[in-house]
Amino acid sequence: MSERGKRDRIRTTASEIVDYWSRHETECGLSIDWADAHKRCWRCTRKVPLQKCHIVPDALGGVDAPENLVLLCLRCHREAPDVADTAFMWTWLRKHAVSLYDTDWIIRGYFEFERLFGRKPFSNLGEGLPQAKLTDALKKYRKRAIIHFGEGRPNPSTMAWLFSQIEKDFVGRDANLK
């Protein structure tokens, strides 16, 4: 902390953080490849400005050093664990891993749908959705939804609504809240 009670600026560079972790942690089970780790959030894989996130928070004695920092987007940084437990950060990152870049927001929408309706989206459609019809339905309903200011993509509840509307088109009835 500085003399005036404000936190000091983190001096460790993103390159130093990536270089350190690429030598000390396997990318196996993570959302990102080390080759892309300087430009994509390590949790959700979004290609947005990244923040240096303390693994052990500054307030709990965490230091400004590569071994105590990861790179996260603003949203994931807000959701990251604030605990003095380095291993838990890596558990958290791996448990939230996605297998394809830029799919986190869709997956979160699936979980939100399950929470609301008590089942997986599209589970009542039998053999699935023809790609062309799905694309048309997404275009139709995207006109009735917005992306919240500053987010860059639909939030989970908006995705759950989109899924429910697409189901309604294909099944002919509402998804029914649980």
C-alpha cells in the first residue's frame, strides 16, 4: 500500500506472468493455451483487455510477483476467489474451463436454463435442431434481446430466454419454469 492508503500499481507485466506460469503450470485442463494467454482471459477465454488478478489478494499479504498473478477479464476478476490459497485459484480456473474459445457465455446460459427449467435446454426436441432452422430462430429472437452495456455478449439469463424461445418455436409450447 502507498502512504495515502491507495494500492500501488501492479508492476509485474502480463508477459512476465504468462512466462512464469507457462513454465510452472500445465495448460492441461485450462481454458487457454499458453500461446494465447497474454490476450485471452484465463477463465472465460474472452479476447478483451485483461486485468492482473492477485491469486492471494493484496489485502491478505499477496505480493506483486508473477507467481501470485493471473490474467482475467473484468467480469472473471470480480468472480475470482479472494482467499489466501494459491491451489484454489487453479482449481477454480480448471473447474470453469471451456473446451472451445468464446463459448463460456453459451455454457453459462445452459446452466441458467437448467436452474430455471430443471432440465437441459433442447432436451425435449428428440433428434435435435437442424442447423439452418436454429440459425434462423437465433436471428429472430436476438432482435428482442440486448447485450447489457459493457458486456460484449448476452448474459446467462438472456441466453436462457433465447433457448426457451427457440424451444417454443420447435416444440410449440413454453419451456415451463420448475
